[in-house]
Amino acid sequence: MFNKKRVINILLTILTLFLFIYTIFPFFVVIINSAKPSFVINTDPLALPEQWGKLIENIKIIWTKPTIRYAQSVYSSVIITISSLTTIAIFSAMAAWMLVRTKTKTSKVVFFLFLSGMVIPFQVVMFPLVAEFRMINEAIGLRMLRTYHGMIIAYIGFGSPLAVFMFHGFIKSIPLELEEAATIDGCTKPQIFFKIIVPILKPIVVTVLIMNALWVWNDFLLPALILGVGQDIQTIPLAISAFAGSFVKKWDLIMTAVLMAALPIIIGFLFGQKHIIKGMVAGSIK
């Protein structure tokens, strides 16, 4: 007997399996090619490696070769990512909380200004951004290009609109009575925010952190503009680009470096995926 529901379930299972293979295949290619010599990758990129010890050898080369400075790039990426994520999360949550609780025309205008930052393509403002950073240096002597603080400020500007939008939707689901009760008990606004609002925001905070971490950690174009390639301060994507020369590309080292760069984000995503899903659902339906 024909069972329509069962057929649909089988088709959905096949589709899910196909999408899983399609998504995981690039990562599989990176893993197997990180343990093969470069000439083997050029001739047969889908072949399995003969010796996995090549992967350990590549890792040692990447970490110890002075011209690559991969360890320094990891340090710079960690500093920039942690600082950017912390400031984006704190300031965006504060801004969204005030915009939700302040029922004025000005708050609505400010919120729509944040939303406008989500629809403006980065390519439109990247060159004016660099020019503005140069103007700041010339005007007040504060160096913005090729510095940690310049990179962090740029990420705050580009990451805050989406974060404010997500926090705004989540905070609207928090009952106002909680804050009114805390005010009656004598709590100040900072105490209300950090002791009452912030603990409730845990799911959406994790969502915002993971989403921005994926972007900041893997971003190439913005660091290339602000920091420059081959400078003292460089992120991991900039360091990986050093393996690809004009005439020679060290594919084995490129694949190994990509694998090393991806693992921290993958591990963080696996640990935080429950909170990510919870935050996305809560912020969208409440």
C-alpha cells in the first residue's frame, strides 16, 4: 500500500544526507590534503594520504618558520576576536535595552539607523573607511591603521547593527515588571541591567558571540585593508595568504593552516549550538 508520508520522509532523509555530504565535503578535502605533499595535491587532490605524519610535520613547519609568523598571527587573531566580541556584546545589549525601554520617536529613529547598517554593503564603505582612519591620524595624531584598536573599532562598527537587532527582538520578550520590581527595591539602572537583564540574555549572547566569531576569525578583506598584508600585526587569514605566492602555492601548508584555523571555531560552535538555536528561536517568535 502506498504510504505518502513514508515516501516524503525517505525523500527528506535523502535530501538531508545529500546536503550533509555537500556541506562536509570541502572540510574533508582540507583534512586529507593537509597530510599530503604539495605535488600529490596537484595531481590527485581526492586521494587519501599515505602517511598522516605529514600533517604533524606541516604543523611544526607552520609554527616554527620565522618568515610565516603563524604563532604571532594566532595571538593577534585571539586579541582582536575576543576584544571585538566582548565590546560588541556589551555595548549592543546596552543599546538594545535602552531602545526597547525608551518609547520615543528618537529611539525609533536610532533603531532604524542601526538597521540601515545591516543593508549597506561593506564594499561601498571600505575605501571611505580607510580614508577616514587616515584623516583621524592626521587630525588628532591617533593612529588607526595597522593597530589593534583600529581593527577592533572597525569590527564594532560593522558588527553592532546585527547584534542590536537580535538583542532588540529578545529583550522585548522580557517582562517589564521584573525591572519595575527591581527599581522598587532600590536598584539603579546599571544594577538592573547587569544583575537582571544580562543573565536572561545568555542564549542570545552566545548566539551573537558565535555568529560574530565566525565572521571576525575568518575575515580577510577588512584586516587586509586596516592591517595590511605582511605587516607586524596580522590575523590568521593574512598569514595563510603568505603561503600562496605569485608563482608557487604551497598547498600542503595552506590546507594545514586552514585546518588549524578552523578547529577552534568548530569546537566553539559545537559547544554553543544549543544556546545558538535557543537564542535564535526565542528572539524571533517572542
